[in-house]
Amino acid sequence: MRIRALAIRIIRQFLRDKRTLALLFLAPLLILSLMKLVFAGQSVSPAIGIIDIPPSLASKFEGTNATITDYKTNESAYSALEEGKLDAILQFTGDTPELLLEGSDPSINKAVLLFLQSSLQTGNSGIALSIHYLHGGPDMAPFDSFGPVLIGFFSFFFVFILAGVSFLRERTSGTLERLLTTPIRRSEVVLGYLTGFGIFTLLQATLIAWFSVDVLGLYMVGNIGSILLINLLLSLTALTLGTLLSSFASSEFQIIQFIPIVIVPQAFFSGLFNLDAMNPWLQKLSYIMPLKYGADAMKGIMIRGEGWNDYQLDVYVLVGFSLVFAILNVLALKKHRSM
Amino acid sequence: MSTNVHNSNPEIAAVDLKDISRTFHSRTVLSNISLSIPRGELFGLLGPSGSGKTTLIKIMTGIDRSDAGSVHMLGVPMPQLSMLQSFGYMAQSDALYNELTGKQNLSFFGAMFGLKGALLKERIQMATDLVDLSQHLHRGVSTYSGGMKRRLSLAIALLHEPKLLILDEPTIGIDPVLRKSIWMELTALSKQGVTIIVTTHAMDEAMKCDRLGLIRDGKLIAVNTPQAIIESAGCSTLEDAFIALGQKGGAEQ
Ligand SMILES: Nc1ncnc2c1ncn2[C@@H]1O[C@H](COP(=O)(O)OP(=O)(O)OP(=O)(O)O)[C@@H](O)[C@H]1O
Ligand SMILES: [Mg+2]
């Protein structure tokens, strides 16, 4: 009897909670669709710059899926490689073909090497290819390349959940209402949250960065201060977004429901997976994802040793996201007190 | 700290409501309530569960908005952020930070009202003595009993010496001895000029109020002194009067 009554009660609760239902049925579809888009799109085609290649060799590249660009000068080819427009440069010094890989992404390195092997028949036919790396090296593991992204991801993920749940608690326990019966301004509430959490966030960012570099031995050639800055900004974005979205949740469980909707898609677009294989207009979605900017900057700093001039745009965008979310937070509090 | 903008002329009523209505999702919870409460009065709001007492006092504080009508508190049109400094509001549910100690809760809310240093310490001492909680201040609120939480909640409302106290069922779960001393303090405060609005279901408490407002189904069906209400209903006790007036109010619809 009791079991039946309990079961009926749970079913009723479920039916009343449309969002949980939607999560149950729609979220798996969303994730499956994303997986398909990422893995079953066009295959990755390497972009290779060539300098002074014998015409006999160059003709072998025709009709392949690689983008081959002929450069007149070394300088123009190198700067294209630096800017990430090229994945590799092929040139000859004497008789040996020399390959300079961009090196940040081991899977692209592999794709370039495979492509050259099949089109030039190096290896087997005896043409020795001498390989160099602009960044990283042959023993850079895939983890080294997506590690920086993961650091950003975890900071973002946990701060988001933590901020969301604690702001929700404040609301459901009635303390938010009580707080709003004091003369505190709505903006002060948001700033107070930002400061309080900001301190924990800074600690968390420091811990994660230290752990990944010193304990996990992640490939890192950049400045640790830059890493902390980016990680902190990313966490602030997560904090403001988490508290903002928690106004649209009525229980801890509903906060959890934001994970597949807000967090997982960002992971897909943040550089954990190579987006080259994805439909170009879908790739543009990444522009609205804070995690993408954080991850781009982290990757640049850790693998390519980038400095302020290279990542400042990412900093501005992250600060912008935090500001917008914080202002929306202040407005959302109007729901609880109009003044 | 903000300067108080309200008019301190004692002639101006502490609470002045005109034709207040409040609707939640097309359900009318308060309709056409007009009420004036002079300064220094101890005013009781009485009414069955769900009749709209909490909604009414939330509109007074400006936390909630009325859909129609006007609210003036201490002569100032509401809602007005700076007025919150003059109010001491105790909600129906104990909104406390359970992870913190009683003292930390008091300090936090004290700080919200701009209290600090020696003054804060002194006020905490006064308020907690009043609710007999001084020995338990350093314990986590999660270890408090229901009545202790209620007392802490009341202490927080008294902390900044508000000119207007709005208490939503303040003595629920508090033992009779303490209840009596709390009511003595409330009476004393009102003698000092503090206006107090209190909702209650307890008739003995209602009898101690200067005037009572009876709410039923969102309508104010009677406002008068406890004695006058009993007489007008032709009953011998407030309890009977409450029931009689309630039925009459319902039958009129
Ligand atoms: N935020 C809200 N949304 C919808 N309905 C509400 C809301 N707040 C209150 N109500 C409704 O308004 C009515 C009056 O509620 P209110 O809390 O004012 O009653 P009350 O007189 O304080 O009752 P009690 O003595 O039980 O505390 C109730 O029917 C309640 O369901
Ligand atoms: Mg109530």
C-alpha cells in the first residue's frame, strides 16, 4: 500500500515538473546530436604551406583533401603558421624534405604526417622526412593539448554548480527575502556574492593550475600568472552565470539540469574536440560560449607561451560576459524586491 | 549610512493603506483594504490561515507590491528602499543561516543595517537578553530548537531599534513564560513610541493589542479595540467574536 502511494506521489511530482521531464527526454537527444555533429562531419583536412617544392612532388598533392598554399618567402609562410592559418610547412633543404609542424594539437600533427605519408610515399620509398615542431614536440600527448581546456572546464563547471546551488539555497531558505528586507541594494547583493565567491574562486583557480602543471606535469611554457588570471576570469563568468540561472531553478535538482544544457555544449565547443570537422555555421556557436575564450587563452598560454597581446581579447570578452551576467543578476533580483 | 527621509511629524500615521488589492495569477488575495495605524500603536492582525495577513504586511514593507491602491509608511509612499532602515521585519518562517552561529547571524544582519563595533555588540546583548538567548549565541543555528530559532529571528528584527516593527507570528513555538516576557517588552516598546504590527492566531495575545484588524478572504472585516470587537459581535470572548464575525463576513459575499 505504502509503496504504491509513494510511487504515485513520485509520478505526480514528475508530471508537475515539466522541466525535469524535458531533461529526461530531450537532453539525451541534444547530446547525441552534438556528438554526431562533431564526429561525423567532414573529415579534417590539413592546411600545408609549401616553399620551393619540385613540381614533380607538388603535383602529387593535386586532387587531395589538403589545402596546399605555395609561399614565395619563408617569412610569409612562418607568419601564417604562427597565426594558426597553417598546420605545417613543407620545404627542402638540399635533398631532404623538411616538415615544420605547428604542433599544438597532436591529432592534427598525426593527420598531417599521415597525409604526407600517403601522398608522398615517404617512409617506404626511402625519402627521409625531417620533422620539426613550432610548438610542443613529438612526445606531446593528446592530454597536453586538451589539458588546458580541461583546467578551464573544471573551474567553470564547479563554480557554476556551487554558485547556482548556494544562491538557490539563499532563496529557498527564505534568507534572501530576509536579506532584501534590510536596506541592502540589489547590486550590493550581487557584488557581495561576487566578492565572497571570488576569493574561493581565486583559491580554486590557483589549486587547479598548480596541480595540473606541477603534479600532472602538463606541458606548460607560459606564465603561471597569466593562467591564474584567465582561470579567475573564467570562474567569475561561471559564478555570475550560475547565480543568474539559479533564479530560474526552484530546487538543487533543477540546477543539475543546467549541466547538459549549459555546461556540456560548452565543452564540445571549447576545443576538447577539433571543430574543423563541424559544419562552419555551427562552429560559429562557439562565439557565444565563455568557455571557448577561456580555453583558447589557456591553450595559447600553456602550449604556445602566448603573452598579453595574444590573449587580451579573450580577457576582454570574459570580463564582458561577467559584467553582462552580473547586471542581469541585479535585474533578476527585482523579482524578489522591486526597489 | 542613509539619512532617514520619512516625516517625523507624529500626526502622520505610521501606516496608511488606501484601497490595496493584490492578485496572484488572477486569484484575488487582498481586495480593497484601507487601514490607518497611528504611531506607537500595538496593532494585531487576526485572520484564518490563508486569509492574506502575510501578503498584507509584505506590501507594507515594500517587499511585495500591491496591484492597486497606495501605501504610505511614516508618511512616505512605498516602496522605498531607504525606508527599510526604519522597519524591523520578522518573517513567518525563520530565515536564518543554519551554517552560522547565532552571533554570526546577528552580526550579519546588524551589519546590513549599518551597525558595527561597540554599538553592534551592545545591541546584540540587548536583543538577545530580551529573548533569553545570550547563553547560546556561540552555537551553530542548526543545533537550535524551533523556539530558539524563532527567538533569534525576533532578536534580529529588534537589533537596529526600528521605528516600526512588523512581526509575522512572532511567538509560535515559544514557551508561555518567555512569550509573556516578549509581550511585555512589545508593550513597553509601543509605549516608547514604536509602532508594532503583529499577526497572530493566539487570542490571549490578540487581547493585549491596542487595536485589532480582522481579515477574512482578503477583506478587512473589522478594525477596532479587542473590547469593541467582542461587544459588536455580541459575544463574551474574542474567540467567539472572531468566529461569529468570520461567519457574518463570509455570509455577506
Ligand atoms: N507568491 C504567491 N503566489 C501565489 N499565491 C500566493 C503567494 N503568496 C501568497 N499566496 C496566496 O495568498 C493567500 C494568502 O496568503 P498569506 O500568506 O497572506 O496568508 P496568511 O493569512 O498569512 O496565512 P497564515 O496564517 O497561514 O500564515 C493564500 O491563499 C496563498 O495561497
Ligand atoms: Mg502568514
